[in-house]
Amino acid sequence: MEPRPPDAEINAETDGAGISLARFECGFRLEWGKREFSERSRRTKVTAKGHRMGNRVFTGVVLLLWCSMMTWLVCAKILPTVLRGDPPPTVVQKNETVCWKVSMDGKPIGWAVSQAVAGVDSTTELHSRVLLEDIPFDRLAPRWMATLLYGFDRLRIDMRTRTVLDSLGHLSLFDATVCINELPSVVRMRGRVGEGMIHLRLQYGDVVHRVEYPWHENKSMGSELNPEARILQVYKGRKWKKEIYNPLGGPKGAIELVEAEVMEETALLVNGQRVLTKRIEYRSIGSAGISPSNRHRANLWVAEDGTLLREEIRLMDVSLRFDRTLEEDLLADAEALLELDRFATLSASDRLKAQP
């Protein structure tokens, strides 16, 4: 074996140092690369976590806004209807004539007719008239009316009503006049809605009473002697409360709150045809000492499309029945019977111009 020259050891040592230095540099770079990669991975994870956090916050905000909107909708629109028992909507169509035949104990005693026409400033006027003849005085006249109608045995009652709805369909005013036999305007009743109240002026003969009741703009006023044309959204079990006015009720009973309930589905014979209807029952608000049977006020039969076909009411000691009729003679004479040229605000030509 040949001995290596002295320079060879130095070169070997130098080569060894170079290799070690190279190895150190490679190791450092590798270690630094690992740390950098780890640092980048950590940053990437933090960024991804931040994105996920941001998505969760955004989703939470959206859900919170949706819940807030739904809470407002339920509280403002749904719960008031359920808790207050708002009445179902009724439909008033301009120039539609609705006629009724009225009977008492199966005997025809009169008729009723109503028609909605255009009024001033985009209002709607609902005119109605009810004529009842040959009614026993002791069965219908209230006690407070005895002094006004002293000496009469049979009664002829002629009641006219005008109800004005504003452009939004809310009650604006109404007036009713009751004439009995030859006595003109035995009862006058006028109501006007304003500032959350309904202001009534009641006149019985020469005596005038003024009363006020709280009133919500979305409320509707009805009368048992003036049946509605249509009642929508009627289903079994639905309950609500409604104000009705009664010109014969006296100062204390001019406006009364009644409760209504859809009792059952039943078939009704109309013009020889069997029609499926829903029966609605009106009752006076319960109070101590009054039995449920004495609270009964009226029964209504409503067809599937909302058309009111029959109404039976209990007025004093008389049971009256209103049957909807399509008799051409009565329909043709409706405008003359209502005397619209006399009682409507607009003339016939103006009403025609106001039609859409």
C-alpha cells in the first residue's frame, strides 16, 4: 500500500469538512424548509379556520334576521287574528244586487234588498232596505217603544241603511232610519268613525242620545237585519267576534258584540237543489245568569264559494228567516225599491262614470 502524500491528508480533511459543511447546510435548509412548510400549513389552517368562522357568523346573522322577521309576522299578523278572533272577510261588489225573501213562522212577511254603488272620493256606498209587514206588535216591538207606538196592533217596519266604506274598504260612516206604520222616522241612527272611536247619534222620536265606542279601523259593522252577501274563509271550528248594530235595541243595545262559530257542514235545499253549506251560529257574549240557549242570536248557511244563502235571526219574540232569491222581478226593481236617485250621494250618470 503506497503512503499518501501529506497534502492528501489535508485534502482529505478539507474534503471531509466540505462534506460536513454541505451536510450541515443541507440539514439546515431541510430543517428550515420543514419549519417554513409547517408555518405555512399553520397559517393555511388558521386562514381556513377564519373562513369557517366567518361563514358561521354570516349564517348566524342571516338566521337571526329571518327569525326576527318571522317573529314580527307571527306577532303582527297571525296571533292577533287567532287571539282576537277577527271576523272572516266579506265581499262587497259594486252594482251587485242581492235580494232576500223574509218569512216569519213559515209565512211570507216581506223582502230585503241591497246594492253597493260608487260614492265620492273612491268610496263605496252600500244601500239596503228591509220591509216587514203585518207583524204583531206584542211580539216585535221592544218595551221602550211602547209609548211611541201606542194604539197599534199590527206593525209595518221599513228600515233603510247606508254604509260608507273608504277607499281602503274600512268603515267610514253608516246611518239607519226606521219608519213604522204611518210614523216617519221613529228611529234614526248615525255613526261616524274617527280617532279610534265610533261616534253614534241615536234619535228615538224626539229624544236624542250620543254615545261613543272604541273602534279599530279594520273592524266591520254588521246587522242581523241586513245579511252579508258573501263570507269568505269559513271552515268548521272557526270562531270570531263581531260588532252588530240594532236600531231597535235602544240606547244601551244600539251596538252589541256577538261571538260566532262555524258549527257544522250540512246540506241545504235551494231552488230544488241540494247545496253543501257551513252553518254559522251567532251568540250573545256569555254573562252570569244567562243560559246558553238564551244566548242564541242567529244561524247562517254559507255555500262553499262564500255565498250566504240563508239567515235565521231571533228578534225579540219573533223568528225571522231570510232566503236569498234570484227572482227577476225583485232584482229588476231593486234600484227603484232602494230609491238610489234619492238616497245615493252620486247621480246615476256620475255613478256610471265612477265605474272602473
